[in-house]
Amino acid sequence: MKHLRLSQLAILIAAMGCATIPELTGIAGNTAIAQEAMRAEIGKVVQQAGELYKAKKYREALTKLQETDRVGNKSMNETFTIERMRLSVASAAGDNDSVIRSGELIVAANKLPSKDQLQLIQVLANAYFKANNYAKAAKMYERYFSEGGTDSSSRQYMIQAKSMSGDSAGALKETRAEIQAAEKAGRVPSQSTLETYAYAVQKSGDKAAYLATLEKLVMHYGKKEYWVNLLNSVERKQDFSSRLSMDLYRLKLAVGQISKTGDFMEMAQMAIQDGNSGEALKIIDQGYKSGALGTGTEAARHGRLKDLATKRAADAKAGFAAAEVEAQKAADGTGLVNLGFSLATSGEFDKGISLMEQGIKKDSLKHPDDANLHLGMAYLLAGKKAAGLKALKAVQGKDGTAELARFWTIYANQSK
């Protein structure tokens, strides 16, 4: 029986590369394999398939290689060479099923140098993932990393494969470990990693972890949808105090979440009720500018609200001197803080901040964290970022004030 030396075929295959998968040069470099003989009937088919490959006739090349499937009693070397060729051709042809078939046989043969074997394990894992065989994909990705793989994108696929195969606990564990490793190394976790983790912990019912992860997404990537999910989530917390509703509205307005007519109306009404009519006028003016107010069947109602805010603001200005004297005489600083914040939110920053600081120094405040939160906001409104961040850092309340202070800090650091 005639035989062909493998060296000629090895050169051909090595020259072909592996198209979209990493080039595997193990055949050409493995002298033990190269010394083995191949039957002419097989070698001729492989040679012809290689020529078709070079001519970019990938489907025809695959069909040609199928002729070797009818040859019995193939040696390990012959099978390895055929599948090596088939893998290259299948990859170029986009035949994922054939990539899997050949990849499995080549990996199992373990004839490639360790670096090439590792690359092929990664290729096979990706092929399983593409075929929606997530359980096998997860196991192959695990093998890839256990044998020294370092491609971070494959770790993302492994996490997704675990999740899609029903191994939620495994996916959660891997994602948490990746986030911790990134942060320990001083790196920002990737957006996809944080998104995957947020989805997983939300699904598991871990509200605290979900909120913390949303905060990281907002901090590092700042997308509007992250802000929406974060602020909606903190509002739903059981320990979030209802007295902070207006403060939450203020942050929503700052990050561009207030756009509906009803929200502008409610926010303005709350500001008037809190004695901050100057702020209410600013809110109403923004509503008119955006087109949310002043149009439609409720336009007259919007006008009445603006008139009310204007009158209340004028009354507050006329009675300011008396209100300041009364606040200065009070035993605690609540009156000064509230009066100062009202001035600051209406645009009188210097006078307002001064009164707030006096009130905080008086101490005996019922809600000191609220006072520092408002002082930080007032500084930010005045364009004094460093002072604002310092005030916000002092907020430690567990009723939602600390979260709002952190969120304002994130917003301030993201703003130009």
C-alpha cells in the first residue's frame, strides 16, 4: 500500500492557518507526527481539500474531506491530520457543527503543543456557546482557565454560559470574584461584568447587592438608564424616609429624569409646601421651557401654580428679615438651615450658605444629616464643588440620606 510522508501535508496545513480561529502549528512542529506515514488514498483527499481551501471554496473542501470518513481503520495520525484540516476549513466556512466535531477530536488527541491546545480549548468553548450548548461551553471555559487561559472576554462568556445553563450560583460566584479581583488590582470592573452581576443579584433577591452594583454602574459608566434604576431602587427601600422625597426629586431633576408634566407639578407643589417658593418658581420655569407645562388642557392650572409660587416668593422676601431674626433667636439651628436652604435653592447662594452654616454650628438639629445633605447641595448649586463634596461626606444617616449624599457626589464628579 502506498503511503505519503506527512511533512508535505503539514506544510500545507500550517500555511492555511485557521481562518477565524487561532493558528495551530502543532502538526508542522511535531516531528513525531511528521515521521508517521499516511495512506495515499487519504493524503490525496486532504491535499485536494487544501487546494480547494486556498481557492476559498470552503464548502467544496468540506465535502471533499467527507470522503475520508468512508475510509476504515484510520490511524490516530491520519484522523488527527484530517480533523486538523477540517477544523480550518469549517472555521472559514462558518460551519460551527464541524468546528465542534473536529475540535473535540483534536483536543482529545492532546497532540498539540500546550499553547495551541489551550487556544483550541477556547475555540471549542466558543463553538459550544454559539451552538447554545451552554453546559458544555461552561465546562470548556473552566478548563481553559484552569490550564492557564487569560482572555478576559472568555470569562464573560463563561459567566453567561453558567447562567444560561441554570448554574446561577456558579455564575454569581464567578462574577463576584471577577469584580473583586478588578477592584483589588485598582481597575474598574467592566461594564458587562457589572451588568451581569446586577442581573444575577436582582434575580436572587439580594436587594442590597443589586443597589450597590447599580451604584458602581452609575459611578463608572453613568448611563441614564442606570440612574433611573438606581434612584427607583433606593426609593423602594424600606428604610428610605418619606421626608426625603423632595430631595430625591431634586436629584432626579439634576440628572435629567424629570420630564413629565405631573412630576414638574408635584415637585413644584412640594417646594411651595416646604417654604421654598423661589425653588418652586425655578422648577416651574424649567417645566415651561421643556414644554411639559403651559400647554394642553391643563395650561390654565399650570399658570395658577406659577402665580401661587410667585406670590409666596414675594411674601417670603417681604418677611425675610423677621424670619431671620426669629431663626437666630431659636435654641437650635433648624430655622437657620431651612431659611438658608430656601435662599440657596432660589439662587441666593452666599447668603443662604452662610445661614445654613450658622444653623449647623448651633447644633441641636433634629435631622443633622439632612442639614449636611442640603448644605452640600447648596454648595454644588453655587459651583463650589470641593466644599460641597466635603459637606456630603459628613452625611452618614441610614434613612436614605447617606445614599443621596453618595449619589450627589457621583453626579458632581461626573458633571463638567
